[in-house]
Amino acid sequence: MNDLRFAIRQLFKEPRFTVVAVLALAIGIGANTAIFSVVNAVLLKPLPFPQPQELVAWGSIESRSLGETGFDSVSYPDFFDFRSQNKSFQNLAVYRRENLALVSHGPAQSLRAEKVSSEFFDILGVRPILGRTFHREEENPGGGPGGLTAVLSHSLWEEQFKGDRSIIGKLITLDGRPFTVIGVMPPDFSFPIDSEPAEVFVTIALDASNADGSKPQTVQRGSHSLQGIGRLKPGATAAQADVELRTIAAALSHQYPESNTKFSAGAAPLREDLVGDVARGLYVLFGAVGCVLLIASANVANLLLARATVRQKEMALRSALGASRGRIIRQLLTESVLLSAIGGFCGLILAVWGTDFLISLVPENIPRAKNIHLDGVVLGFTFLASLGTGVLFGLVPAWQSSRLDLRGALNDSSRGSSSGSHHRLRSALVVGEVALALLLLTGAGLLLQSFARLSHVNPGVQPERLFTAAIMLPDAAYPRPEKVAVFQDQLLSRVRALPGVHDASMVFPLPLSGSNVATAFDVQERPKPEGQRDASPLRIAGTDYFRTMGVSLVRGRFFNSSDRLDSKPVMIINQRFAEKFFPNEDPIGKLVQPGISLTDADGPMREIIGVVTNVKHQALRLDYTPEMYISGRQFPLGIFSLVVRSETSQPAALTASIRNVLGQLDPGVPLTRVKMFDDYIARSLARPRFNAFLLSLFAGVALLLTAIGIYGVMAYSVAQRRQEIGIRMALGAQRGDVLRLVVGDGMRLTAVGVIIGLFATFALTRLLGTLLYDVKAFDLLTLGSVAFLLGGIAFLACWVPAQRASGVSPLVALREE
């Protein structure tokens, strides 16, 4: 307590030192706390389910030629084989996101729904607060003995059904079909974790026709649409489950070569699969703020070393009065830990604001972002960071200060000059600051360059004033393709007639929406055996789609009104498809057979009638892929996106008009996912923008702290060398000689730091590889620019003390001597 009281008096005695040190530490600790709150919520916090370490994601693994990552979806029949043949899982389940229309009073309400298999809730370990969950017989076509069943989310139960506890056993209408409500989930249950939670759960009974024998086996097993989740048996590991699923998949590929040859399977911990490539970006940012804290700590250590020089006589007197070396170290460590505690408290205040700021910046496609907040774990991290920082920056100065020459320190003529070891240590700290700053500035430069190039990528469409919305027709009300086609024609004709609308069409899936559909195909002239056919993404596009989206025709023609269900099957391909599969020849008139049709048999041969420019469908950072387009009039699909080119960039008025049109055509069809296409482009850029902005912010703070550190060392060096500089000038040194002397010392330290930083950059920029677009991790222009910038800032930081040194009067300096 005596040490603590004395430390408090010392900090109040030197307010400028205290304020500067606390501010540097607050910035470093506050930034680390804010970023750790994101890392903790997204990467470290356990999933909100019992025994989350047993949960795994699983699925098919296909060729990555289409640019996809993670597990592919699973076919319905394959799921049953995996479920019955595995030995590593307690249970396996599948799920799929869809929108279902709830029809009660007034217009239909679109609900976020999950189609799940019966063991889904058992795997997650959650029970309903009312009723029950699904039984296995309810997976069958038509549902169980009582028909189709549904489980409500707590939010839907409260908002739509007013918390009515008698809802169990009642019927609700979803997509034109009656469902019996059998359960209500608890309020803290939310799934999926990485997106908006489902509002209602139904079984995969609606998909059971895919496995009832009415469709060819190849079509059943080739239709991949279900995501997999499982719970491991006690003692089993995800790696063992991965090997087992691969073995089962290999057996299925031999048993069903037509559909399964290109597919393997695998499993991974659910949390690991959930965060995917987000983890690397967040760990890079966390490492960056760690570097900022190290630079701030180095600055404070330099301040302590400077203060230790002034306090040499005090420490010598303590030692002469009987204080041991350990006692002196303890006193100085108490002061540094107290300083870091105050800095940590101020940093926590900054972190409260910083966390709110980060939440406003976090892209919506970062999983679990809604869990970001300052909880006990984050507060514990702040405490440990403060304590560790205090020991880190205080121990070495305290150790150096306790190494005393009592005779010299107590000599009245002593000027309290610093020892050579103090000078070397201060110089080493500056070198380290420069190296860390170079590392951060290089990373920021690479990410900024990458983001700039990505933001100028041509998406292949004209996004200005392009309105989009999703529409899903209930299967019960639109069971036949002819009825779907009539609805689409009526909808598009009425939308085109709305005021301010220039063009309107439909497509599935919408570019950059996150959805993708691919199918195998054969070129008539070069057929391949089953299991070896090429695959390509497939788009269902309406008449006028390309004109509405601003996609240009390279050769041939677009779809038109003559392309109908009863006319010759046609298709359009993009330039990349033509280059890959028809090199050095004209593809117009060639026949291609995609593995998709309205009859669920092998699709018909389709004549290529046009070639269009490439469009970015999956993500802006992914390369163009070969793509096929089939006319929506020849393949009417009940789920599609409406695209409208209008005069306004504000969707509110247009949304009301289109909803009115839908209400006139069919009140049971809701309009969902209303967005301007610019929003999809912004979503694709959100994560690169987030990484580049934060790393640049941290690099800027690091550069400022480094400049302050260099200035502090050089200013202190000038103060210590006043007599030396006065003697030099008395012996004939000119002002320019003094400038070169001081600036040269500072620039030598900077040069050493830059060299060390370059070597560190070679090793660490490889971590940025997956975060970069069209930029090499080792970019000479970026490295050169950063080194030049850092050198320029260092020169300015040295110039001010050098100017002061060159103005020293020899008479004044020698008089002090």
C-alpha cells in the first residue's frame, strides 16, 4: 500500500507524463478490447447449444471448378444412405431455407422457413416450450398420420398468434397447404446462426417426392439442395466422421456412377464451418491492434526510461538507505502497473464507443455479428491486457533503473545522464516500433489496393436504378408449368405498365444474391460417359432479362416471345462458356443437353441461339464462370426474382405498386427480399471494405505513435547531448553539420527498423493472400511506397529536435558544463 500511495503521488507530480502515457495505453488497450469483442463473439464464443463441441457440419464435396467454398448441399436419397450407414454420429439431419406464404387475414405474409428432417431439434439439443417437435414418420410424403406439421418460432408465436397457448393442434395455411401446429420453440432459440432466424419449421415431407420412386434415380441423387448437420457420439471426433463420410461417399459413387462419381463427402466442426474464411480476416485485424498496443507500450517504456534517468539520484538514495534491488523494482513496477490500470480503464471507456462503432461497420455476412458486446470475457481480456501491458513496458525500465552506480549517482556534479544501456534500449524500442508500423502500413496498403480494384470490377450488369424482389409461388396453387407461365406473363405485363418502369423481367437465381444452381451437360458433338459430364451454372431468364439488366449481346439473338413451352428448346451462353467449350468456332446453332427438364428425365437438346457478355454471379472477387441461360417461358419456375429497371433509385413507391399488382393477381403470393441491385454489390464489397478500413485505421494510429516515439527519443537525445553539441559548434561545426548529425542518428534507427520490418513483411503478408483481389501479397510498389512514407514521417520527427539542437548556443552549453 505504501508503494501504491507513492506511485499515485508520482503520477500526480508529473501530469504531462501521466496524460501522454495514459492516452497511448488507452488507445492501444481500447482498440484491442473492441476488436476482441468481435473475435470473441464470432470465433471464440461457444455455439448456443448443449455440448456444442459435438456439433458438426457435413455435406457433399464437389469439384471446385465453379468457385464455391465449404460443403456442397446433399441430395435427398444420399442423406438417407449417410444417416443409415454412419457409425460416428448420434444423429444426422438436413435442412433447407425457403420462404413460405402464411395466409390468414389480408395479403399473404412471407415467412422465413426451414425444412428439416425429424432429428434436427434433437441434434441441436433444444426442446419446445409448448408441444413437441417432429417424429420420423412425419418426413414421409404427405406428412404423418395427421398430415403436414409445423413448429413455430417464439417470435412468430407472439407476433402473429398473440402468444395463444391453445395454438397447439390448430391448422395454419402455408403456401396453400394446411399444417398442424405441433410446437413452439423457446425465445432464446435461433437458427440458422449466420443469417436471419427461421420463423417456422416444417419437415422435409414436402420434398419427399424426390425419393418416392416416381423420378429416375439419377435425377433424385443429382438434385443437391439440403444442408447437413450432425451430433457426434461420445468419444468420436470430427476428423473420424470426415473419414467415415468419405468412405460412404466412395461406396455410393461406385453404386450410382451416373450421379455420384464427382461427389465425395466430409464433416467439420460446426463452428469452424460457420466462420469459414471470416476467421483469417478477423485474426489479421486482431494481430494489427496487438501491434498498435506494442507500439504504444514501447512509447511508454521510452517515457519511463527517460524518467528513470531523471530519478537516478532518488533510486541511488533509496539503495543507500537499505532498499534492495528487488524492492526498487517492485516500486517501479507498481507505478507502471498503476499507469496501465488507469490506461485500461480509459481504454475500456473508448472500447464502449469503439464496439458500437464496429457493430455499425460489421458486414451482415459475418456470422454471429449480432452477439458482439462487452461481456465478462471481454472485460477479463481488458484486465489481463492492462496487467500484462503494465508488466511488459515496466519490467525492463525497472530492471535498468535498479542497476545503479551509487558513487556516480550521488555525486553532486552528476548530471543524471543516461547510461549506454539506456540509450541502446531506447533505440531498440524505436527500431521495433518502426518495424511494426511498416508491417501494418504494408498490410493496409495491400488491402486498400485490393479493395480499390475490387470496387472497380465490372459486374457485367448496369446496377443503376435496378429494382429486385423475390417471388415464390405456392406449389399447391401452381402445380403445372403452364399455370406458372401464365402468372409470370401477367405479372410482367402489368409491372411494365406501371409509371416510371422502363423494363421488367425475371431470373433465377439473381446475380450476387448468394444463390447458385449448376447442372451437368453434354455437347452433342462431344458426348461424355455418365459421371464424367462437364458442369456449369444454369440461369432461368425471362424475355427482356438481358435488356433489363444491361447485359450485351455478342452474337446471335436474345430470347423472345416465340420461345414457348411448345417451341424448339433453345439456350443462350456467355462468352466464357463459348471460349471454354467452343474454342475457335462459332457456337451459334450448336446443340447442348443440360441435365434439367420439366419432366425430370434427361433434359432435351437445346440449340444455342445467342452469346452474351459475362456476368459476376457468385461474388465480385470470383472470376467469371461458363454459364448457360434457359428461357423462363420454356422452363417456368415457381421461384424467381423480379428485376425492374425504373426511373427511381428509391424502392418504396415501386414496392407498393408491385405489391398492389400481386394482390390483384393472387393475394396468396408475397413479395420478399425487396432491394435495389446496388445493395447486392455493396454486400459483396462489405467484408473487403471492413478489413481495409480497420487495418488502415490501425496502421494510421501506429504511424502516429511511431512518429511520436521517434520524436521523443531524438528530443531526449538532443537534451542529453547539449554539451557535446555546444563543444562541436565551439570547435567549428556548422548548423548543417548538427542537423545532419541528429537527423542521421534518427534515420539510421528508422532504416534498421524498415529492414527488419521488410523481412517480417515477407513472412506475414502471406496471411493476407486469401483477403486480396488482383494484388500480390509481395507487391514491390506497395512496399516501396510504405517505406518512403515511413521514412518521410521519421525524417519530420527527427527534423524538429535537430532544428532545436542546431540552435544551441555554445556559450550557454559550455556554461552548463
